[in-house]
Amino acid sequence: MNGPHDMGGMQAYGAINPEPEATEPLFHEPWERKALALTLACGALGKWSIDEARSVRESLEPALYTSSSYYQKWFEALSRQIVDKGLVTADELETATASPTPDATSHRVLTADAVDKVYSRGGPTNIDLDNAAIYRIGDRVRARNMNPVGHTRIPRYVRGHVGEVVLWHGGHVFADDSAIGIRRGEHLYTVKFMARDLWGPEAPAGDSVMVDLWEPYLEAP
């Protein structure tokens, strides 16, 4: 979707100043650690996919999104998801008081001893497809100029631009459908775009951007 999260290549947001990797803390405040743990634990219940979670974060109101820190976005989105999926009621969330008779019979539970194993394995997203890939390595392709109303992984700054297929990853879960609860696959490619094709002659010569794009995002140039 065209939301406040899709800022790639946009001006007036200031420079990115990453903290030195050697000294950057994993968490800046103790509550951030808890926000991450809650998000992963609730995700393990199996009530939504990672794409659904991303879609909820992207759907936060622009003023809230741009004024919130990274883990504030995560926590706000999680709060909305657990109410929407019926895991808690809005009153339980507001009062921080659980129902006397919670129903946990239909939920998967991620136990503490399984955390390392589960998250080191990750969640495979590759899918075998019956149809052959349309594009080959070396093909020139155009990123479609599209403005979807739902979740998508095609950034605005590449839409309408031509690049070159440099990798083919086979079939992978198509994020746009996964975000609305439909699990199906599409061919996935890495496409290289030259910086000057994206941003004009002011961009450094020779610089490029690699973007992973599903086949429905692409068309012949």
C-alpha cells in the first residue's frame, strides 16, 4: 500500500545516521525487549502471517507512524491484532486484566525451551510452482507502476523504472496475498536498478539498488 512506511528515496526526511555496529545496542530501553518478545510469542500462536503483521504496521495512521519509534510501531500493531483476532478483548487490553476463564485451547504455544530452535529455523517461504518463470537472468524488466490498496513489497521508488534480472529465487509465498490470509506462490527475482535511472544524473555513477520483486510486479520494458 502507499503508506507512510514507504519512504525509500524520498527527500526531506534527513540523513540516515546508523549507530556504529560495534556499539549499537540491541535495545535502547527495557520495554523494547518485551515488545519484541511479545510480538514473537503472539506470532507463534499461528493466528497471522508475517505479512499480515507487516500490513497492520503499515496501516497505522500516518501521524502515529511517523511519530513512533520502531518498537512502538510493533507494539501498537500487535495490540490491534490481538483484539482483532479475538485473543483478548479491548477491555482486557485497556485494563490489563485477563478474563477469569481465558480460552487457550485452540492456540499453539511457544515454550521457552523451543524459542532458539524455532527462530533459528525460521519460517520457510519457498513454494514449488507448476508454471515456468517468465523471466531469465539478464532480462530487462520494468517494475509495474502500480498503486495497490493492500500490502505489497514493491517500493514506490522503483515503480515504472527498468532494471535487469540478476537472480531467480524460484517460487516463494506471494506477500500481497499472504497479508490477507491467502497462501500461494509466485516466482521471485532480484532486479538491479541503476541509481541514475531511479534518481537522475545527480546520483553517483555506477551505484545500483537490488530489489527482490515477485513476477506480478514486473512487465516487459
